[in-house]
Amino acid sequence: MSHSKEKVRIVVTGKGGVGKTTLTALLAHCFAREGRTVLAVDGDPQQNLACTLGLPASEVRSIVPLSERKEYIAEKIGALPGRGGFMVLNPDTADVVDRFSYPAGNGIRLLVLGGVKNAGSGCLCPEYTLLSAVLRNAQFLPGDVILLDTPAGLEHFGRAVAQGFSIALVVTDPSYNGRSVAGQLCRLAHECGIPRIFLMTNKARVTGRDAMKNDLSPGYISGKIEVPDDPCIRAHEPSVVSALDGDCPAAGTVERLVRAVCS
């Protein structure tokens, strides 16, 4: 992809514990260091992206997720439980970043979505409707690069993510279970219509061998990426900032990926 006006819109998905949040934060900082403006969207109810990006604990504690912004939800959707009224199913959310995002590094803004108790297929709760609209219209959000860190799977916001994001980065570890789930997520991303799907093996212990072992990836993926198992990342957690300033192989792999996207 050339360094053009076209937004880079990446959804990062995979089973729990494979390092999605760490990789999302690394991507955010690496894109920013290449001169791109970045919007990092935390779609995981655990909400760990803020500290992984490097925000201090005091700022992390002050973050109010979008799903808890009741006045904004009522303003945009028009209905809340117990209040009745009609719901706006495709609200204008162009102002959401200006109003509710947080600075998270040079060139990086963070938007925390929060959890939705009743999210799922056919859910019409106001919170889910609002968050779906934000993701569905990701191409209109400010920033050269939009990154979405997700919970395990694409099911909650599958249709909205498919409309708003053009690249799926499916993360796995080298285990059979991890790669089996990754294969299912690749299929789901393909069925949702996301045009470019990349399989990223994180914590790869032996470069090349982990890509071959238990290879359950489908033939329609656009490429495979290996991130080496790197004790440097664990030594600096939860923030990835110090890892980027050192000689960390995992960070170097992500930097090369970002330069390839930006070239």
C-alpha cells in the first residue's frame, strides 16, 4: 500500500492470551513514528490498551468508556432503557473522537469503547447500536491509521467491523489450539468481506518452524508474519514504549511491517 490519502484500517483479532493488545500498541507507536496520525480503538471490555500504549495509571483510571457515556448515547440514539422512544440505527458519530478520545503518545489518540452486556447478533440495545455505528464508519474517523483491538473473536461487531475495516490481522501463538482458532477467525473475516487478511504468529520460538507447524491457515489469506518470542516485551510490560526504544526483536518485526505498509 502506498503512502497515500487512503486510510489504513486494521482490526486485530485472535483468541485470548496471544498478545493482541501488545501488538496493537506496538503498531500504534510504530505507525506514529513513521509520521502517521493514529487512532487506537480499544474494543476489548478488559480495556488494557491504555496502559499498554504507555498511559500512566492515574490517566487510565480516569478514562470513561464510550458505552458508559449515557448522555451521548441518548443524544445520538434517542432511546435508553426505561425511557422509551424510537432509536436512531445509523447515528452520526463524526464527533466521537474529538469529544471522547484521549492523547496516548505523539500522534496517537485512544478511543475506549467499553463492554456491552447484550451485544450479539440482532442486538438493538442503544450502547451496541452506537458502538456498531462508530466501527462501521471507521473510514470517516480522524487519523491516517485506525487500529481496533478486539476481544476474542469478531462475533460481537462482525458486520460493523467488516464495513469499517479493510485489513484483518489475525493473531495466534504457535500452539495447535491457537492456530485452530486463528483459522476459524480467518474464515469469519473472509465471510464478513474484509478484503485483506494476514495471519500473525506471535511468540514464535523458532522462526520458520512455527509457521509450518500445525498450519491451519486458509489459502485466501494475504500473507503470514512471525513475531519472535521476545523476553524484552515481557520485561517492559505493561507499556511497550521502552521496548521500542531498545533492541527488541518483536518490536523490530512490527516496525518492518509498518514500514512495508507505509512504503
